[in-house]
Amino acid sequence: MLEALMSAARILLAAVFVVAAFGKLADLEGARRAVREFGAPERLAGALAAALVAAELAVAALLIPGSTAVAGAAGALALLLLFTVAIATSLARGRAPDCHCFGSLHSAPAGPATLARNGALAAVAAFALVGSLAESPAGAFDWVGRLSGSEALAVGLGVALAVFVAAGGTAFVTLLRSYGRVLVRVERLEDVLAQAGYELEALDDAPQPGLARGTPAPDFELVATSGATITLENLLARRLPLLLVFTSPGCAPCETLLPDVASWQSAHADRLTVAVFADGDIADARATAREHGLEVVYADPGAEVYDAYEGNGTPSAVLVSDEGTVVSRLVAGPGAIAELVAEVLDAPGLPPGAPAPALDELSVLSGAAPSLGGRDSLVLFWNPDCGFCRGMHDELLAWESEPSDSAPQLVVISSGDEERTRDEAFRSPVLLDPHFSVGGAFAAAGTPSAVLIDAEGRVASKVVVGGEAILGRLRGPRLVHVA
């Protein structure tokens, strides 16, 4: 009986170290980052991560033969105690770095559960070491040769069942993660259908995602890309509405949305605070900020803030009032988030029904001189040097090549250089407004932004900002005229 327990302990430890080593090998950069976050010098992090993988594989190999069982058990106990001390020290200092214990297979912030797991494995290693010292151990798998035919069959079936359960569990977790992304795509499809005039039946009895309106917004404490620690109270200090945007790495709709988020952060900082939470560590958050020109991104390791706000997919967003209460349901998808922002920024622009400012004083760069009247028009304020304009340029040209019959005419008003504007190759009429005088008359805050004008030459919408919102206006159903 004792021999069987000893063999089981050594096999268990060997399996754990093999899985941990190959998980780290699949994500060496993550292992290097974890070693650095636990306090190792930057210049040694790569070498230490590689050494750790080698040590885990060596311990696993030593645990199996009887002749090296003592060395293997001692090595396992030493590594587990080292991990435990490093985690406990970090937690005592108020830090919870990602342990990256199983590399690409599973990675989460270190905490009490991590200590408990390491403690249990250390107890198993201590049992294996004491047993191996007490009597000369056999090989961990020597007992297999002593099994009868029926016993060998039972063991084989047990191992196969364990492998099947483990594979099924992994597949189930992967399915759950994919399900959140599918929900986002379905939401976007419903938006497109609604814009085309196909209204789906409302699912009144379906539970609404996110926290209920009026709920006190959950507090949090996160690290920003600037290195500063931020809380909900800090973000509300300017007494502005707060939009919390949740994203995750590898999320294609997030990539579509984030350029518009950067535009909102810069163009409407005086009216709305936009906070982006990226699932991952601070290095991932900084990469997201650099790639999309975001002013600041907050790292949300383990998606703790996302879970606190009952997130159900990315990208998603929720609006918090300046008093710290939830004032919108959680919305998902670039289109729905852009609509939420448009509601918050309802004040920019002339009031609906007001006469549209004249364009007579502007010089025409290309196309016939447009008249705001006679048909619906979308006046687009543009600058070829604006990075956010660049991000939507190709989609805008694609729309121009096949506009729908019900779409408004596009009128581009550029405040940029004449030659650079000419190089944009718009098919629609283009006017030059180098001093942004007409943009100011429409109360537009910057570029890219747009406003709808009805067939009677009256303002029919507030100013919308960002590529997603502007393209949505062009692709959407015919506008309803303001009485």
C-alpha cells in the first residue's frame, strides 16, 4: 500500500512539472515577464525563465526511476518551497503578479489559492522524499509489470477516462470564452439588420446584461499605462460621466472600436471620461495604447473589473454617472457603444431643426458645388493629417463606390492641406475650410465628425464623432426629418 502511494505521489509530481514546463515553453515571453514581476532583474529574466523550465523538466525526469527518486523528490520540494516563498513575499508587499505557473495553459494573478495549491503539492513532495529516504524505492511504474490482465485493463480505462475528462474540461472552458465573442457578433448583426429596416422581435423576458441602472458602481484599483494607480473615485474626480470600455487581446471587434475610442478620449475630454480596461497585464495594456493612439489604458489582470460589472463579451461598455451610479445597461459591439457615446454627447452641434450654416464662402476642390437642401446630406468634417480620419478612409471610399439609393449625399469639408486633400480621391463634393470656420459654425469639435442635414436645409442630428458612428449614419436607414 505504501509503495503504491509513493509511486502515485511521484507520478503526480512528475506530471505537474512536465505540464508546467511545456506550458512555459509555449509562452516563454510570458514566463520571462512573470519572473521579472516577481522581482528578478530585467537583464536576467530571460535566463532565469529558461533555467526554471529546465529545472522542472529535470525534476520530472528524476522522479520516475527508483535510483534517482530521492533527488527528484528533494528537487520538487525545493522548487515548490521557492515558489511559495516568492508568492508569499509578493502578497505581503501588496502585489499580486501573474504567477504564470502553467504558462499558456493557465495563468492568473497569484493569491491565497495559489499558496494553498503549492502547499498541497509541497506536502506531496515531502511525503515522497521521506518515503524514498526510509527505504530504497522502486521505479514509479514498476508496479505496472506486476498487474494481472484485468487489473491492467482497469488501469488503462481509468487513465483514458481521466484524459477524456481533462480534454473535455479544457474544451468547455474554450467554448465559454468563444461564446462571449459570438454574442458580440450576434449583437452587431442585429444592429446591421435594424439599420436596414429589419426589426427583430424584442426578447422582453430575456435577462439584460450588466448591472441594473441605479446600482452603485463597483470600486476598483488598477494600474494605468502611465504607472499610476487609479480608482473609481479618481476617474470621477472631474465630475463628468464615465464610460468604462472593456477589451481583450485578439478581439477583432475591439480592434475596430479602439480608434474611435481614442478619438473620443481626445475630442471630448471636457465632456466625457473614457476609461479603457484591457484584459491582461500592464505590458499588454501599454501595447494596446501604443497601437491605437489611446491616451491611457488600465490593465485588468484576471478581468476582475470586467466581472464586477458583469461583462458578457468584448468589446462592451457601461456608463457611470458623475455621482458613481450605473446609468446604462452593459452594451456590446462597436455600433452599440458608439450609439451610447452619441447619447452622452447629445449637446454638441446645433439643435435639430436649426437652419444649416451656408457653405457659399468655401472654395470647391472637387465635384459640383453642393447645396444643402433638396436631398438629405451628411456634412463630414475632415483633415487628411488626422490619424482617426486615416483609419476610416478606406471604408469611406468603399462606401462611395456603391452608395445605396436611400443614403444621404456626402459633402466633405476639409480643414487640411489642399494637395493632401486632393490625394484623398473622394468622389463626393469636397470643400476647403482651412480655418475650420464652417466647422465652428456647426459647433463641431474636431475631425472626423459629421452632421446630417435634411432635404429642407435644416440640421437633422447632433454632431457624431468617430469612424464607426459616421459610417453608421451613411449606411443607416433614411433619416427622419425634424419637424
